[in-house]
Amino acid sequence: MLRLVFGRTTFFVLFTLLQAAVLVWIYLWLDNKYRAYGYGLFNLVGAILAVKILNEKQNASFKMAWLVVVLLFPVFGGLFYLFVQFQLETKVLAAKIRDIDGRTGHYLVQSQAVYEELEKKSPQSTNLCRYLGERCRFPVYGRTHVRYYPLGEDFFAELLPKLREAERFIFLEYFIIAPGVMWDSVLKILEEKAAAGVEVRVLYDGMNSFSNLPHDYPKELEAKGIRCRVFNPIRPAISTSQNNRDHRKILIIDGHKAYTGGLNLADEYINRKVRFGHWKDNAVELQGDAVKSFTVMFLKMWDVCVRKLEYACDYSLYLNVGTEAPISVLGKEGFVIPFSDSPLDNEPVGHRVYLDIIYQARKYLYIMTPYLILDDDMSTALNYAARRGVDVVIVMPHIPDKKYAFMLAHTYYPELIEAGVKIYEYLPGFVHSKTFLSDGEQAVVGSINLDFRSQYLNFESAVYLCQNPAIEEIRADFEDTLKKCVRMTTESCEALPFVHRFLGSTLRLIAPLM
């Protein structure tokens, strides 16, 4: 009880409520004191803000959500909008990331031989690869072997032996790290490796300090010889920067192997802890040239978390490592593009990659996602794909982790089903995989959900595969998962409780701001 009363969680909640109360008081005070003129003035301000919002360069769904807030609540909504727009902390973070990008761009250079091979083997993919390479600085690689893990327990069984083989360095960056069988097993090996002289770095999102790990956990790891950083620690203040989380999942061993996917380092991801039924997740292992991109991604985010950039390391020390074993000849293993996404550069990379795959699909499009909260662009693309004869199949959880997100997702079902999209729910439990698959030629596996938060607010990571043998493994996993699903229909949507449907429709008004 004492820990609850005097702990940081209570302090955080009380301090945040105090700030919210101040905003509400300003709203009420202005309304009462200047009821005759003040309210009219704020209506005028609201109209001006509405014009400003309509002319901003941002997603139309975000504009609509802000218009609802500003016009329905002209005083408080206007104050809240101005408060969000003048957040200096977010602008400082964005400037820091731009500086790091500018200083590190030369580490990732496109091989012309690989690009020419891609043009010959998959000309329909060259525009997307050009966008990722030239606009976003994520090269396309050959000579990279990809292994797919359809479940968290498959990944975990292989992970521990691979960590024990590390000789130079181990880098881990995860959204969630929670004590338990998975993390404790990994941590034991990391301690042993650090003691043996292997450089070990751990980077995790600040939400962990609020829910899973002690506030001083970095000191605990440093005492074990493990370097540690926390991205964007949670503070008892209303700040839009705290809405931008590091949702990435990246693990790198010696610069030879890299892993990404939907898996975090907690027991529910490997079904050692039951939460929301059986947990369906996935991961991929990359071995070869493409590991370089993940190494640079990690080091850049590490620098973001260091207060003084002069302490940034020389990336080349971790990139010129050669290959652990001979990789197949160029083109035989297909093509691979590791990429990341930042909410602060006005470049929604994950969103655009998904849209490109949807519009290129000719035969089928298979999607696994835990959340389905769509903007107009994504909804239109999916509907159009189904209407032009593409077999569009979406697998969702049957047991949700967030009820509000499930209510929202169900509001999109009827319009998608009407267009011909097939939606299934995974009966055994919760789907956490974030997977796109099209025509046996393209696939994406990573941390990017089909919702606003992943595509516009969080830092994300993923790997794009083109004509890669692993794509067939992903398809086999998808088809096996479908056998454990129930197909949703218009009737099943109408049978949902009225409150469920009403709350979902109401939340849809402000979905981009949640």
C-alpha cells in the first residue's frame, strides 16, 4: 500500500490530472468571465484553426479528428490544439534525428549490381524499392538468407543458442521487456557474454519503466556490464512527445544475424504466460548483407537516447564485419530491404509500403494484424483491391488485448465485407503478427500494425521481402492459421451488442488522436 501511495505511478497520475484540471479551469474561467464576448472570440479562433487544419500537410483522417475536437469544443478544443502544436520537446527531438540522419547517411549505400538484378527479376517492385532507397535511404540487398519463425516459441528455441555464439557484440532494441522465463533466460546469457568481453547494449522504450521494469533498471544492467539506454522515459507531464513510442523489435548478433517481427521479450509472446488465449506472433532472421541496415537503425536510435552527440560511436566499427558463412549467389535468395519508420519526418514509410503492396496485388493479398483502424487511403485501397478481383484476406484476433481497439476494428468490418474482403478472427486467442503477403512475390514482416498509432505515431521496424524463398513459408503459416479461424459476416457484425457497436462508432470520430 505504501508503494502504491508514494510510488511514481501515483505521482504520475496525480500530476497529470492536476495539469488536465488546470486546462479545464482555464476553459471554465474564460467561459464564465467572458461569456458574452469570450465565447464568440473563441468561436472565431476555432474557425481560424479549422481553416489552418484543413490546409495542413497531414493525413485527412487526422484533420477530421482535429476538426471534431476544435469545432465541437471551441474553447477547450482550441486550447488543446494550440498546446499540442507548440510542443518544443517534439521539435527538438525531430531536429536531433535529422542531424543524426545527416551524419550517418553514408553508411548505407545502394549496390548498383543488386538494383540492376532486381530490375531484371522483379520490374514491378522497382518503384517501391527506389522509394525506399532514394527517399528513405534503405538499400535493397541480395546475398541475404531469411528464416521465418511462425510462432514466438519457435523463435525463442533458436534464440538462446544463437546468443551463446556471439563473439563481438549483441544489440537489443525492444518495445516491451518484462521479467519472466524469456527475458530472464536472455539476460543470463547477456551477463555471461558481457563478462567474457562481448559488447552488449540494451535499448527499450520508456513505457517499461512505467509498467514492467524498475525506474533504475539501466543501472542494474550497467552493473552487470551491459550498456543500457531508455527511449523517451515517461514523465508526469502532458507532452505530445510521450505519445511517440519506440515500438521497434530489433536484435543483432555480431553484425552477421538480425531479427525483427512482432515479438517482444515477455512470456506471453512465447505462450509461457496466458494472456488473451493463445498468442500468435512471428519473427524473421536475416543472415547476410542486409544485417547492415538493422545495425545502423539500432545505432541511430542509440544516439537519439544519448544526451550529447559527441559521445556517438563510429558506426563502421560494427559494419565492416564480413559474413559469418558463405551466402548464396546474387539473386538466388531474392531481395531484402530492412526499413524503419519515424513519426517525426513527415514520411509515413510503413503506410506507403503497405499501400504499394495493396495496389500492386493481382491475385491475392493476405494480412495478419492485431488492430484494424484504417484511414481513408487504406480503406479505399483494400476495398478497391477486393472489387477488382484480388482475394483479400485479413486475419484478426478473436480475443482482443484492448477492447476499445476491438470495438473500433469492428466498425470497419461491414464496409470491407461488402466490398468482398474476407475477414477472419483467430479463435484460439490473440494475433499479434504484423504481416503483409501478396502473390507469392512480396511480403512484409515487422512491428507495423494496421492502425494510426503504428503508421503515424510510433517508431517502427520491418523487413520487405521480394521473390524470397521465405515468402512461401509465410504463406504456409497463413493458410495454417486460417484453419483455426472463423470467418466474419455481415450477420455476425450485426449480432454484436449494441453498446459495442455504438462505442466503436463514437471512438471512430477521434481514432487518429488516440
